[in-house]
Amino acid sequence: MAALSPWVWLVGFAGLIAMAFFFPSPIVLLILLLGGMETWRRWQARNTLEGRAYHQIPTRTRVLVAVTYLALIVALAVGVSATHLPRGLSDV
């Protein structure tokens, strides 16, 4: 996505590494592998002529995308909280 700086990809990849460390899962490892390859590709393309043109979008658009992502995070957190069912060992 052009509205996100390549630096955001690096921060996200670092967060994914932390998630893979604290919550190991084959799916997370697969996402880590594919995300790592995509992050590397985007990082190397950031200074090319095409890469610079791709990331030249208005600041207003960047802000709107950031607000949309943050609203999505809040909505998902509220949804997870609202639908969480506590389970104990007796429920298994």
C-alpha cells in the first residue's frame, strides 16, 4: 500500500517476529516467511524511480489511511472483547 512508508513495514515485521517468539504457531511462521520476503522486496524498491513515484501521495490520504487502520484495530479489539468466552479446565 502506497500510503504506508517502508519503515512501517519494518516495524510491522519486527512486531511479527515478537509475535512468533511469544505465540509460536506454524501459521505465524508462514506469515513471517512470506512477510519477510515482501518486506525485503519493498525495502529494496523504496529508492527506485518507480518506488518513489509509488509512494508520492497527498498527506491527507496518508492520514485517512492511518485513521482507518486505527479505527479497524479499535473495532477488532472491541469485537474480541465482546465475544470472549472465559473457559476453564472444567469446560474442556
